[in-house]
Amino acid sequence: MIERTPVKEVYISNAPYDFGTMHEGGRYAPDALREAGLIESLSEKGVEVVDGKDRRINFQSSDFGAHRSALVVTNQLYARTLEIHESGRFPLTIGGDHSITVGPALATQQYFGKIGLISIDRHTDMQKNYFFANYLNCANVMRVLTDKSERPAGIMNPDLDPIDPKNTAVIGVNEMTEYVHYDDEHMVVTTWCGGIEKAVEEVIACASDGTNGIYLTVDIDALRPDLAPGVNYPGGQLDMAQMKFLISAIAKTGRLLGADLVEVNPEKDEDGITVKSAIEIIGTILESRES
């Protein structure tokens, strides 16, 4: 295990990209969260923030097409997250659709060595194909992260190892059995048949076993639709107290190395409810790291 000094200062990074899904609107989430008072809310909680609002990802889907734009965006987020780690700050990335997780998560592994991955999501995101085959999208992000053979050519360091599926867990998936294993590699997918406390202990243990820390990705569609109507695929079952319990338990381990929040779609939001929920979730991630 590596020894590291706890990182205090947080860098908020934009990932306004939504071409990894069939629904437009997620690209507006970073601006919507800021307009609703994200930075001010974090400052009130005592979180030390560097706001990267003026540093945009650069792509033109009309020039590159969906496949090429995913590569361009992923590589930019990968490089940016490495820079954030090298500066001694904690990266918090705001999506965008869930495909944006690949760059920051693999950059975190590049910097720290072997890491674990926890996803709070109502979906496993382990599909082989979605609306386009063989390119990075919101539905295959966990497969791309954990299986090098699924990584599209042209993404980042080709020699970088994938995140070990044995250190990867998804929690918040509804209408599933307690454990689901993929390809005999033991990626854990859990609800909480044995209780939420037991479930979060198990996913933390999974992501911590032999690793140098944890990367957390939160898909807001894991929340109930009344708390997150502004998502592309509503139907989650978590209430806010459960979401905050999970996040706090993960962050308070002292092992959290980076995080992102994805799938807010302001164009589908009702009265800004989803944006408000997202601000509360981000605040919980960052505030819990300090406690």
C-alpha cells in the first residue's frame, strides 16, 4: 500500500458531454449546478474548492461523430484528472452522461496504482452493445473500465491495466438478486437484502481489498423519481437519507481518491429538484471526506 497525505483542496471539473446516450440535455448539468449555488453551498460547508468552470472539454460531434467524440472527451478528462492529482487536489467531476467516468477513473488508477471502484447506480452499465456497437457509452462504462479488451482503440494509455472487477462494486441496482457475477470475475452487484449497513460494508471491503484507494461514481438515477425527475432513465429506489448514508460511509473510510456525479438532465428536471439533489450529494461526498 502507498502512503499518502490526505488531500484537502477540491478541484471541481466540468464534463458537459451527453453523446454517450440517446438523450440530449446532460451537457447542461455543470452550468445548472453552478447557477443553483453549488460552489456557494460547498464554501458554506467549509470545503476548499478550486472551480474549473472555465476549463471546458473541446469536441464537435458533427466533426467527429459519436464514437470519435467519446474518445476525444475521455482522453481530455484523463489528462485533466492526472493534472489535478499531480497538483495535490481531489478531483470531483460533474457530468454529463455516465461515459465520462472512464477518463477520471483510469487517470486515478494511473496516478495511484491499483484502485477499487464503487458505483452507486440503478443500472449495472455492463452492456456489450447499446445504440451503437463497440464504442464507449453510458451503458457499457463499467465493462470498459474493468475489461481491457472492451476498451475502444485510441483511449489514453493503451498499456494501462483495467480496474480489477474483483475490486469493483455496484450498489443501488433495483429489481436484482443480491449478487450477480460477470464472466466469473466476481464483480459485485448488491442491493441490501441483508440490510444497507451490511451492503455498504461489503462494497467498501470489495473495493479496498489490496488496493491503494477507491474511486466513487454516482449516477443520480439511483434516487427515487420524486427526488430525481431530471434523469434519462428514472426508476431508482434510494431515498436521500439512504444515498447520503452510502456516500458518507464510503467517504469516511479516508480511502476516497476521486469521484464524479453523472446523469443530471436539466432539460427533464421539474422545478430544479434533480439539480438540488445533485448539489446535496456532492456536498455529502466532499464534506464527509473532512469528517
